[in-house]
Amino acid sequence: MTRSEFRYGAFQRIISLPARVKNDQVKAEYKDGILHLHLPKAEAEKNKVVKVNIG
């Protein structure tokens, strides 16, 4: 995704992501006025199977 914005001074942006990310592997770099974010996708959670014994 590419987004272009120009502002001066402090600002904050909140963006909803369409998928879960690996929070411990997020990287950001600000260079020449451009913020680059690396947000690796987390693997989809697998369904758990629970065996229930009756009686």
C-alpha cells in the first residue's frame, strides 16, 4: 500500500490493518521524509480440536 501525505509538525496516524502482524518483528525506517514500515503477516490461527470423553 502506498499513501502520500504532507504535513508539518507533530502528527499521528492510526491505520487498521486487514491482517494480524508479528508485533515482535515490526520494523520502521524514516529516511528523506518517507516512513517505510515492514509489517510481517502472522500465520493464521489454526483451529483447535478438543477431544471430550463422555461417561
